[in-house]
Amino acid sequence: MFDKLRADLKAAGSHRKLEKPWRVFIRRETKVILQYRFSYWVHHSVHIPVLRQLLMIVALLWQRWNQIILCGVLIAPDAEIGPGLILHTAYGLQISPTIIGSNCTFNRGVLIGTGVKSIGNGCYFGPDCKIIGEVKIGNNVLVVANSVVLTDVPDNTTIMGVPARIKLPGGRNRKMPWKTNLRSNKNNGNLQPAESEPEKVTV
């Protein structure tokens, strides 16, 4: 549990530069991840009678606090999620029991429905997207916001649509810096878009 939790906190710190290291702990998304890791540990690693039951009560109450009061998030303790989990905006998020790889990012309103077979590594789920049915999501997949995925998605794919049928090559989106892309003009004080180097494309 602790190895995965350390990877989660490290991923959260690298996700937003201003929020590492101590500011990561005050994010509500971090509290949700802590609760999930604790619940998974209790359900799968604690086998001492009485202690197990007591800890399960604590895990259940903590889960209900996150679900009903804090931010409306429900991550099933039976879900097997790899290290590096990032909850970008944890509101209205539901993850049902399934297998999820490492370094995946979830935005608000995402639904990972019951019956989803597995989700690979390095996937990104945009706001309000839904994964429904007995589908398998490959590695390095980007699901565009508001998409509804009903079929399997291969590795390194961007998918969009309702239902999601448009599949483009290339998966996980390029990480953008958490800062404004403006610079001040020294002559008149106006803000102008900062010049950036063209992105190199390899063929």
C-alpha cells in the first residue's frame, strides 16, 4: 500500500508544480486517494479477526464521507489500481471494481462502469466521459471529454464521440505547464502571448 501511495503523492506533486510537496496533502483529491488505498489495504491485507472488522467500519465511514459530503467520489475498494493515480478534479467520479494500470489520470464526472474488463497504463480520462460495458482500454489511451466508450480501445489511441467511434493515432496528451502563457510588454505594459519553440515531430 505504502509504495503505491508514495507513487500517487509523487505523481500529484509533479502534476502541478506549485503543489509540491506539502500542498499536495491539503488537496481533497489526495484525501480520496488516501481513503481508497486504506480501504483496499483493509479488504485485501488485514486478516486478523475483530481488527479487520473494526478497520472495515472505519474504511466504510471514510468512504461515505468522501462520497456524500466531501466531493461525491466513489472508488470501489475492490478496484485494483496501479501506482501513480492522479485525480485531477475529484467531483462526481465513480470507479467500479476493475483492473487499472499505473499513471492514469481521472477528471470530474468520469464513470468507469461495472463490467469494464481492464484499463492499461498511462491513460487519461477527460471530464464527464463514460466507460460502459465489457470493454478493454489499452495503454496510453486518451478519452476525450463527454465521450461514451462502448467498445475496446487499442493502445496509443485518442477516442471521442457519443458513442465513441472516432479513433485517432496517438494517445496520452502532452503535459502542459501549470502557468499562464503570457508575458508583459516592457514598452506599454500590455500582456502578449509568450513565444514558444515549435514542437518537434518525429516520423
